Amino acid sequence: MPINKDLVSKKLDFLNNYLHKIESMDFSEEAFVEDADIHDLIVFRLQQAVETCIDIAAHIIAGLEAPQKETAKDAFIFLGEKEIINCFLRIIKKIYKIFVNLGRKLLHTWKVFNN
């Protein structure tokens, strides 16, 4: 099965849309802690972003007619070994940045509650 560039492009657009929505959310630390809807929405959007990365990786692997990988980790290791992963680096860095920023907010909130 050849790699469908239109499908990959659509998935990348979908992924960028979810990441942009997360980055553009404006909420305080207090709102993040107190409003379960904000937390759930962020978790949902991050989950969608990660699953889209996995879908893209699986499609590329199938297009290369390589054996299916058992885990997402194995898929990304395979793509890295084939030097295909470079196209994901910008997206992975963006997801990492979002996790770091959320982690800082959560850590600060946790410290406030434990004092």
C-alpha cells in the first residue's frame, strides 16, 4: 500500500489544529484546578494529537510495507531508524512544550495546595 500523501496532509492539518487550540486556550491556574471541563478538554485535545501522530506513523510504516509494530514506541523507533522521524520533530517539540507548560502550572498549583 503506497503512502497516501493527501491523507497524511489531512492528518497533519488535524494535528496542527488541535495543538493550536490547546496553545490558544487562556485560563488561570485557579481555573485549571477548579474547572474539570478545562482539564478534560486539554486532556482530550492532547489525546487526539498523540493518537493522530500514531495514526500517521502507522500509515507510513504500512506504506513502506514494513511489518506492523506492536507499540507506538516501536513505530517511532522504526521511523527514527529509517530517518523518517524528522518530519515529526516539529510536532513532537510542540506537544512537549504544551506538556511542560501544563506541568509547570500543575506543579505550582500542587505547591500552593500543599502549603
